[in-house]
Amino acid sequence: MFLKHYLALLIISVFFVACSKEEPKNINETQNSIEKKDIPKKIKLLFITQPHCPSCDALEETMKLNKPHKLIKNYFEIQKMNIGEKIPEGLVSPNGTPTVYFLGYKDEALVEPMVGEKDEESLMMFLNDALYEFKNLYGIDLQKKGENNETNSSKTTN
């Protein structure tokens, strides 16, 4: 009888531990825990490449087109690395080249890595997603120059 109760208690305990999940960080907590001066002024675009990579060359040509070039020039800092070099901790290893990571404070990934060559529309989608996530995470809209860079959501009180 004692064994049945012990077993039932053990199963219930395991169930509760296995089914619990960590709550996501509150955006305002993230903004408050990072000093404003430490937040990068641009998003790091970590471009993983390798020699003689036609897809890498094609992606670089797409990045030179007018719309993507304008965004990249103003809001992104490109860092190139060859595949096999040590990438920042916490990033998923590249699965081929090109792989592009969009990184914020302390090389935190803002969006999923972009893998393979992209057309202009797809590249613009990744660039805009990275800008949007940067704004949501840090409360800074890189595209609003000359303003105090606080988003409305960080000013709102409930």
C-alpha cells in the first residue's frame, strides 16, 4: 500500500516538473536590465561564407541592390566569417553557406538565421524583421532618427 502511494506521488511530481515551463522575459525587464549606452547603435549582420561560394556571391549582389543597400548601410554592421570559424556562443551552427545571423546586444540573435541566397523581397523581409525585433527588445527604433528612440510600448503604463 505504501509503495502505491509513493509511486503515485513520484509520478505526480515528475508530471508537474516536466510540464512546467519558464515564463518568457518581459520586454520591459529586458529594456531595464540593459544600460541604454550598451545597446548597439546598429544590428550586427554576421555573414558566414566560404571561398568559391556562388550562393554567397549572389546574396552579396542582392545586398547591393538599392532597397537592401540603403537599410544595410544605415542600420546594420556587416561582419564576415568563414564557415568553421568560431561563432558567438548560443547561436545555432551554420548549415551551409551563406548563413546570416542578425545580432543585437551581446550577440543575441534577433531572428532566425537566414540561410541560402535570397531575392530582394526575401532579403528585405529578414532585414525588416531584424529591425522590428530590435525595436521590440530594446525599445529603440533605429529607423527614427533625431527622436528620443523610446517606443510607445515602453512609455505606456498599465
